Amino acid sequence: MSDEQTETGTGWPQPAGPVRPGGPAGEPDPRPDAPDPDELSPLAPHGPAEREPEQPAEESGAAPVDEGATVDLGGVSRSDGSTGPVEEPVAAPRSLALGRFRWSTAGVMIVALLALLGFTLVVQFKTTSTDPTLGATRQEDLVRILSDLDARENRLQQDIRALEDSQRQLRSGEQGRQAALDEATRRADELGILAGTLPATGPGLTVRFAAGGGKPISANQVLDAVQELRGAGAEAMQISGSDRATVRIIASTFFLDGENGSLVVEGRRLAAPYTITVIGDPATMRTALNIPGGVVASVQGVGGNVTVEERGVVEVSALHAPIKLEHARPVS
């Protein structure tokens, strides 16, 4: 048996492979016709060479390596057959990896503005779509309110037409003087009723306030009723107490809480219960007082009672003393 067969240990000769000439590690093949190492394995990765499983020293025939010895990696053979230092993969810069997740100042401002716009739209939608007063109103009351608004619009249209007719008459020839006198008289009567210096009669309501539950009727509740009546088209009002004292209600009238549950109106004390007599459209004013959460509901919530009666003709006879002017004079 030859020496080659003895070295393989199998009894068969080991096939001879291509033998590369020896030389210093990391130097290229000195042969002029030697192939390029990259062409030998074009698909081989350029990273570190794969490590082959270690074999025991007895099988490989190599000498044992001391664990404490230093191994030079400069001459490690690569998978493509070339030798040289092992190149480790270079990690991407940390700034480039984190740059993908950074928010610019303009992007942050746009997101903040969009969030603020969405919040504003939601609040506006909730505010306009939920009205507690109208939401708790019955269908009959809504129909009545709509009818009252239509009637008020018709009255305003009639007033516009009347004013236009008066303007045409005042501009006419011979009838201009008499028309001007009649118009001045009518305006003086209207202003006298509004100022409380003239009595008035007409259709309207009587509203009676009675205390209950040990809590008197407050001045704020009476003032709310007066404001609701004015908003419903009241033209003349007066308030009276159980002692028959009566006060005309005008634009400058004030209300105060008096002693022992009394009410002070224009400096005059009135005893409970109180009755407001008002001239205007009865249906419209009645609806305004009975709106859910309005005057009637607030008085009943503290144990009181409000009685509303429609009258074909009521009389507002109480007069307000005109203010004596000291400095102002009319211009002729």
C-alpha cells in the first residue's frame, strides 16, 4: 500500500485537486494566467467566510492549538479561495436610522391645526344640534310658536305698508298738511302708551303670581315674566298687589325684593299675590310664558303657582308720572 493510501486511511488513493502555489498570506497569485478570485465564485457573498465545523485534531492530523494563543486573521482563506483580512459588515449610521422617524416642525404644526379644527367642528356641531329648550318642547307648542312668529311677521308687514302710505300722503299736495297732523297725533298716542302717560285698552292677559312652599315670589321671577311678555309683543302693562296698589310698567321700571315677602316696584311696595295686566296678542303671550323652562316652570319649581287668563278686553289704567326735564328742550 502506498503512502497516499496510508494517509487517507481508506485504502483508496485520494484524488488530487488543483494545487495553488504557496506564498505569503494576502498576496495575489503570481502566475500571469491565474484566474481572478472573484470570477471563481461570482455568487459568493463578500462578507465573512462561513466557518466549517471543527474536526478533532486526531482526524485532521493537525497539531492541537493552544487556547491561549493569538490567531492572525490576516491569512484566513475565504470561500472563494482568496486570502486576506476578514471584513466585518459596517452598520448604518445611527443618525440615518433615526432620521426616518423624526417629525419636522411644519408637520407637527399641521397635525396640531388639524386636531384643533376637528375639535372646533365637534363642539360647534354639538352646540347647534342640541337645544335643551326646543328639544323638550311638545309638538303642539312648536306649532303654536311657529304660528305666533308668522303672525308677528304679518303685523310687521302691515306696519311697513302703513308707514309707506303715510309717507305718500305726506308728500302729496293739498292733503299733506292734514295727513301730517293726523300722523303726528297717532304717533303721540302711541308714544304716550309706551311711556305710560296714557291709559290703554285692548285684548290681553291677566297673569297672577301666588307664592307657595314658604318661599315668596322673587323680583327676578316677576322681571323674567315682564321680559317674556315684552318679547311676545306686549304693548302696555301694569302690576298690582293684594292691597290694590298698582304701578304702570314701562321700559325704566325696576323691581326689588322687599321685606316680609313683598315686592318693591318703582319705589312702591306691593303685597303678594301679584297680578300683571297686559295688552297684546293673548295666544302669543300665553305660549311665551308656558315654554318649558320658562316663567311658569320656574315659579312652579319653587312651589309657587302662576295663573294665566285670556281676556277679550283688558284695561291698563295706571299712569306713570312724566319726568320733568331740567336741561333738555325741544328743537323747533
